[in-house]
Amino acid sequence: MQFDYDNIQLQFITPSWLPSGIRAAVLRLDLLHPEVSGNKWFKLRYNLDAAIKAGKNHIVTFGGAYSNHIAATAAACQLAGITCTGIIRGERPPVLSHTLQEAAARNMELVFISREAYRQKEDTDWTALYPDAFIIPEGGHNALGAKGCEEILPLAIRRMEAVDKSVISPVSATGYFSHIACAVGTGTTLAGIINSATPQQTVFGYVVLKGASYLSDEIRSLLYPIPHPHWELLHEHHGGGYAKVPATLKAFMAEFHSETGIEVDLIYTSKLLMGFRQDIQEGRYPDGSNVLLIHTGGLQGNAI
């Protein structure tokens, strides 16, 4: 199963708060597919390939009530003709979130477990419970997920060659962006980007979780033993925690959409962009920076 990567666009933006000395572009992964959008497909594709090669006809994966990964896995499995189960954190609510409704509509079996049991899920032998299944970790967080995300930055480079005619070769396009910024949940996407970036670039991960100091080690576990760019996790832009949506964030999303025409999700890319604006104001990005911002999709989650 494969999607048309030509749907993905590179869009340069000029919102009112962007200084003239800084150039910024959004890689529109949200345009990849209406149901398996953003970075989700990149994290899933090699996992699904491995499942098929192993002769597995069922996928088991994990997430919460607002997990874009759960929704995307359900859609991808339906398209691939594979059955799937989602192990969902917390007791079953009286009314399912829009994300879980979408997953159920695509024939994902939803299995709710207590938050305590979910915290201990790594100690559970899921292959014993689902012997015919291929297990994909929460958020696609494994080496196969990171491998898929290594393809994201080359996509931006190819789009850069098409958009900016002054970029005349893949080599010059590779180093065009001085900074690459991406929202971080599990860190899988960021790991793939770090693995594919050049040592001269800087990669920032905007963490959407509160108190997620463990993420650095999670990301390092997926990195190749090669020279890497400088990379850093920024923990101050979570907006109160995962799926927390302060009024200031909603106002920013509306303003950003008005100025750029780009709709972003409540949980990930909105916090990346709002954090990017704050960091520009605080001087994190020097004059002359060329910044690539990764739109990781997940717009279905806005219907919560």
C-alpha cells in the first residue's frame, strides 16, 4: 500500500509576527491522505510491511481517546484489508471521542484498560493474548516507525527544488534549511528527522507532553551511530499538557489560519507553531534562519 507523495506541499509563510530576516516554510504532510494524514503514515508503513511479510493478518496497537495514531492505524488497516485492535487507555466513556468513533467506524476493535494497566502495558505479553497479531507500539514508536520518518526531510528537499529555482541541486537543497522544527509526542518522527538531517542543521522538537523528561532517552534509542545535527527538545510549549487547549491556543490557530490559509490541529502542530512564534520573539532563531516546520496532520482530532 502506498500513497501519492505528490499531494504533500511545501508552503512558505509570512504571518505578521515573522521577522523579515527569517524565512519559514511548512511541509504540509496533512495533505498526504484524508484519513492517514501527516506523519502517521510514515510511522506505519514499514510496520505494516513487516506485518504482511511475517504473515500476520491482525494489528494490535495502543493509544488514548484522542490518539491520532489510533485513528490513522484503523484507516490504514482498513485500506490494507487487515483487521486491528486498539488498546485504549482508561475506562470506556459513555460517549466515545470523535477519534475513537472514527476508529470504530473503520472496524477497529476497541479494548479499554485501566490507566494503571496501561502504564504497565510494556510488562504485558501481548503476543500471548493476540498470537496472530503484529504489535505496533504506541505512536508507532519503534525502529520501523523512525525508519519511515527518515523519508520526511527528503520530501521537503524535493519540494524545495521545485519551489525555489535558485536551489539547483539536491546537495544545495539538503542544506537549505538551517533549522527543522517538529512537534513531539513519542519522539519517533523527530528521531527519523535527526537521522536524515545533516550535521550542519539544527533540529528542535516541541514537546506537547507535560513532564516528559524521559523523551531524550527514547529518541536516542532510535538514532543511528552517525554524525547528527544539533538537536534539542523544548519542553516549555505544551500549553498545560497533552490535549490541553487553552484559549490563547485557539486564538492563535484562528489567526494563523486567517494569515496563511493553513488549518492546524489542536494537539501537535498548533503548539509547534505557537511555540515557534514565542521562540522567535525570544531570539532562539537568529536573523538569516531558514526554518522548516513539519505539519504532522491529525486534523480529525479537532472534532473533539
